[in-house]
Amino acid sequence: MCLPPAYIRTIRLWEHEKTLEQLSAIYRHKMFTYLYILICIILILFHIMILASSLSMHFPVFFFLSAPSHLSESGTDASTVGSNAWRAQEMYNVTKIFQQAVNTRAASAGATRLRNISYVYADVGSGSNGTHVQVVAERMCTGGYGNLDFVVAPFSSGNTQNAALGCINSSVPMVSGGAASENVFSCITDNLNDTGCVEKVVGERRFPSLFGVINLSSQYMEPVVQLTAINGAKSIAFFYQKSLFAQTMCTQAESAAKFFGFEEPLGSALEITDYDYGSTEYSDLISNLQDKKPDVVIGCVLNTACKNFVNMVHDANYLPKFLALSVCIGVDANEESLGDKLNFVSGPVQWDSRCTDAECSETSASLIQFYNQDTGLTAPEEFNKAYLNYSGLEPSYQAAGAMATMYAMAYALERAGSNATEKLQEAMDDISQTAFYGLIEGSRLGANEQKEMIVLQYNQDTAAEIVFPLSTDTMSVIYPIPTWDERTYDKKMFNDASEHIAIAFAALNGALIISIIVVMLVYKDHTAVKASSPLFVVLSLSGLLMLNFGMLTWVLENNAATCALRPWLLGVGFTLFLAPIAVKLWRIKTIFDTINGNIKVTALKVDDKTLMKYLGIMMLPTLLLLLLWQVIDPLEELIITPDEIRPSKNYTTCRSSTDVFVIILMVYFAILFLSLIILSFQTRKSWAKFKESQQMAFALYGVIICVIVVAALQSTSQGTRAYKLNLRTAFTALAIWTWCLSLYAPKLYLLTKAPTSKDVTMMVSNPATADDFTEFGGGSPKAGGRTPMTGRSPMTGRSPAMGLTPATGRTHNGGRSILQPPARLQELKEQINYPEQIETLEKKLSSAETEKRALVEKCHALEEQVVKLVNEKVEAMDLTRSNTQKSGKKASRHASRTTNNTGTSVD
């Protein structure tokens, strides 16, 4: 029938006549003839296939209702309109990948009936025209496209329902990889009057020939409720987009929430009819959520409503402790459009390539095995790799659902052992197989009700991670999620309340220290101030002032300036604060060691110039260490991230790569502290009138206690950084005020009192008054007294030359011996609280007076002997001088006579 007359004529001419014109005609028609023959062969093969399909052992034919009409070999080239078109492209890709898998692996897996699968595609447009979908489906199920084994329904619950309605009178199995709505598979209250449920009761199967491989909507949010309950959530709120799919999802989730004991501050789930961005309903919902503050918010929505809600809660700066939304999670397009707004949002998905749960594993007992060969990859990873290699895109969970339909149909074909419709339906109902997609199991409703949902949550990098089931999670669930404000690190100096407190206390402490410095400088000639060595007081207070303001470089936030200033202010300030106190205490010890006779008077040298040298020596190690630190390993800004998902908790601190310099400085400061403690202890028994050392000791002990307490509290991990800053601020203020009040309040008090004659007008720590320290009272350099501190004459400043005194002796101080006990000694004894020292001093003075008397008597005896010897010598000298004079006169007279005689002779 198929061979055309032209072809017969051509053969005849070729065999019998073979003229030139005839051969030309043959060549002119040759191309068209071959083309016609090829078309005939194709038609013959098609008719053979249709004929075979009517027999019990025919090749399987899968019929796809899909969109768009132009399906490409690659998902990247698809010209799509709407999500359904994209899902159709994914289905097309899956059929090609499935065919490749069948050709390469099915035989080895025991699948013998899958090698000659053919596919027929039908275009149902975008799916928006339900009547059109029904018409195409009815034509397909009634033989309009030949005798088919299976029909794969188009994506979405609505399209699947319309396709099932079109095939309601057919027994051809229809498999859906994109329908999750309960009313598609079962009869519920809302669809009892709809086709497929008339004269049925709630809970009956609606379409006997419809089978689904994905989870039903009622299963979507149950794991989210369970997950949040495990993590301590107490209250929950639901809202759903107006659709049966979304409503069913929230209804079942509410039941789960009641089971776990959740409170629902909004009452039952709220229906949203207008879910456009900026809609009043969404705005009111967000305001209500902000007011009621539920821990968890679950939105049962489709893709557009989901994206709009995310944008609106971001703009309203609102987030609960946990936000879960359906459908839009794990979609690449949403990740691109919403960006980091999706961070930490959760949602259920049907499948993920990282699933390692037992349900996602194919075993040797699996009837169909495609993706679990000896590659080291899991079955989901194998599918992911195959889809990526074919399309250049990562497969979505919808693409995995499409492959699951192929898997289920292949399983049914092999299990049934026949293409008979009844046997295929039985095999679909009885299917129970773990696969790359998870558990695929039939049920009385034709839905896959036993498969476990996967819950994804976006991390801080907008990467979706598995958080449920716990057996296959790739990340621990983040609960509570960070608020919008917590997601940004906004570095601001002195912006926290604790920093404001630190500034206020630093100003108050600084005012106290500066006021004391001013008083010391203004009243530097006053007895009370002069006795305390105002130079060293000002130096020590300057160091304390540096420490005070240096603490402002150790706050919650830092920058390059605070990092550069901190070691110098704290290091130099600490040393300058301690060193003058150390030399002052040393001077007190030295002077009282002199008084007690522990050292020679002539060895005492405690003037300001000497002490400044010692102070410089004590400052030198600190300055050298700080200089080396600055050159070798300076403090630099470093952002600390205590919570990776909450950048608002970040802070900038100052760090060096090593702690060597800090440790050395701390050891040096500890040595200074120890020396101060020792000196304070050694000078603890100074005279009652010379209590400055004891005041220093008391103040020093207060500072040490504050330092120890702060160091102990800072080293613990308890408390926030603000709390620790408040501790530093409080104890720094306490130490400064303790020091200033203990050491300088008595001096300030003395400034208000007029000096009396009974006041001792010097402090032993002040060399400026040491020259006045003559008889611990009554004596004065102006009265001729000899200063025991230097051994020099108070009048001339030079040591007096040894001379002679009358036998009666001469004394200073109005005829009274220098070492005679002073008249005020008894008065001082009554005032001083250390009678033992006075007694010792009296004994020393008495002994010295006795020795002096013996020496004076000896001097008198020696003087008499010297006088006698001198007188004898003088008499001898007088006699010699007289004899010499007499001899001279005789010689003179003799010379005169000789001259006269000579002259007479000449004349």
C-alpha cells in the first residue's frame, strides 16, 4: 500500500528502457522517492507498535501531559511561561535521564521489561485552563493517542485533579509527581459533592486509578512542629493562603501543635485572601504577630505568597524565634530574588540529594536499582549527578518527584510481569520500595503517606541545610533565629550604656585626681603639703590619671587609635603611679632606719634629685618593653565573632600575635606591687606624727584588692562583655577613690587648720624639712645647733674646726649641751604613741652625754698640758731672742770703729 506508482515505474524504466531522458527522470525523482519510502517505514513501525499494544506482551508506552509544547534537550534552553512550564521541562529531562539509566543499568539490576519504553508528550498549556487539561486527558485515556500503559499527570494538584477527572472513566494508571492536596486523592468534607466523591464518605479514595509518589500536604508542616517542640518553643501561630492545599497543610499542623502542647496566641489559623506585597491583610497579620509574639510562625502558602511575606516581615523589621514557610524553600529562583532575606527561614521539601537516611538508600534487595552502583555515591547523589550532567542544573525536589514517578512505574511493570491494566494497578497499590527519593509506598488512598518529609533551613550564607530528620541532618536547627538587627555588625564607639557609664566614671575620677593635683600645686609651700613631697605626689597622681583615662581604651569597641594608646596609657600610667610611691616608702624606711641607728648618719641621701634618678630607673623597663612591643608586635584591630549567625554581637578588640610582652609587663608590675607591700610592711611602725606611710599602705592594700577582684572576675567566662566592663568601671573607681581618700584626705584636712607651736613641722618622707630635724623639737640651726642628720654646722654649713675651749667648757644652745635631752622630750613622749622608742632614744642620749663629758674633761687636761708646753716654749724663745739681740749690738759697734780708723789714714 505504501509503495507509490512512481517508484514502480522507476524500477521498470531502470530495468527495461534505460534511455537518457528516462534516467534523468529517475535522478530527478530519486530524492523524493527515498524520503517517501522513509516516511512509509516509520508509519509501518508505528502501526506495528499500536498493534503490539493491544496484546498482553507489548512494549510500555508512557504518556505525558506537559507544557510547553516545545521541549528542549536541556532545561537551560526551555522557553517557559510560569512554574508549570518549568516543571514540564524538568519532566522531559527526567525521561531522558531515565532512558539512559535503563539502557545502561536496568539489565544488570534485573529489570528486563524496561528496555523499549517509548514516550508520548501532549501539551496542556500552562494548566490555567482546567477544561482543556480534562479534554486532552480524556482523549489520551480513551485511546486517542493509542493504547498506553501509564499516564503521568501534569505538575500541581489542580492540574492533576483535572487530568484525573478527564480519565475518571478509564482504568489506565495515572501517576502524579506533583500533587499533594488531600482532596485530589481522598474525599473530604469540602469535596463530597464533587466528581469522584459523590455517594462516597469522608476518607474514601476519590480516583481509583490515580497514584501519587510525593507526600500529602497534611504531612508538610508536622515535622516543623515536632522540631520546634524539641527545641523548646512554647507558642505557635498559623496562617494560610486561601487554597485547599494550604488550608489542609495548616489544619494538620495545628493538630500536631495541640498534641505537643503549644499555645496559639492568634487562635486558629488565619486565612489570607490578598497576599500581594503591601496588602492590608498581610500588614494586619504582621502587626498582630508583633503584638502577640508567638515563638513560631508557620505559613502555609504557595510561592508568590511566600516571597511577598518574606519581603514584608523584612520591611517591618519583624521576625519570630522561628519562621517556616511552605513551597518556596529550596528554590533557586527564590534564593536569587530574595537573597539573604531567606537566611534562617525554614520549610519542608519532598527530597534532598544529601539525604543519608535509610529510606533514601537502595539495597541489593531493591527490585529497581539505578543510582547505587559502585561509585561511592549515595543513591540521591547519583541522581543529582545524572541530572546535573544532562541539564547543567541542580535538580529541584520537583524534578526528583518526577523521577520518582518513573521509578514507581518501572517498579510496577517489573512487579506485574504484564502490561495488563489491572495488574499494573495492583502493583502500584502494593508498591513498597526504598529509593533515591525515599520510601515509595502505596496506600488505600493511592498516595505516598509513609514517606518522611525533609525540613530545610537556610544558614547565614543562604545555603539550605537539612535540619530534619535528625538522622540525616547536615546542620543543627537554629532556634531561635537571629532578628534582622542581629544580622548586621554596626561598629560604633561608645554606643553602649555600659560605655556611657564608663565615660561618666572616668570623668568623675579624673575630676577628683585633677582637683587634688591643683591643690597640691597651689599649697606646695604649706607645711602639710610640703611634708608629703608634692613633686612625687603630683607624679603619682599623673600616673593614676593616665590609668583612669587609659581604661577608656579597654571598652566594648576599639579602633586603631585605642589599640595604639592602650599599652602606653596603661603601662606608663601604672608604672608612674607605683614608682613614686615606692621611692617615697623607701625614703621613709631609710630615715627611720637612721633614727633607729641601723645605718650611719653620713650615709643618708634621700633628696628629691636622688629619688628622681631612682624613679627614672624604675620607669626605664616599662618604656623599653612598650617600645619593643610597638615595633615587633603591636596591638592591632581584630574583629571577634562570638556568634557567627548574629554579627551584631561581633566586636573589635586589640590583639597581638603573642602575649609575651603582656606577660613580661605583668611580671614587672607584680614585682612593683610586691616591693610596695614589703616597704609598706617595713614602715608600718612609723611615729604617730608621721603616719603617711601607713596611709600609703592602707591605700595600696585597697588598690591591690580591687585589682585582684577585677582580674578574677575578668578571667571567668561568666557574664557578658558589658557586665565585665561595668565591673572594671566600678572597681577602678573604687580603687581610685580609696587611694585618694586614704592618702590625701588627711592632708586636705590639715590645710583647713592653722599650725600650732606643738605641731611637728616636718614629715620624715620630705628631705626639704630634714635640715630642720634638730632635736626632735626645741633646737634650731639658727641657735647654733649641730644637725645630727648631716654633722654640719647649721650656721656655716661646714664642719667646725677643732679648737680649744675654756676649762669651764662652752656649749651651744644657750649653754646647754647639744646632746642634752631636750626640754620638749617629755612633751613629745606624751604625744607619741611609741614610748619604747622614746626610752631607747633617751638611753642613747644619756650615753652620748656621758661620753661627751669624758671627752670634754680629757680635752681640758690636754689643753692645760698644751698651754704649759706652749708657755715653756715661749719663754725659751724669748731668751734666745734676747741673746741674739745682744750679740748683734756688739758686732755693730766693732764695725763702726774699723771704719773710722780707715778713714783717718786716707785723709
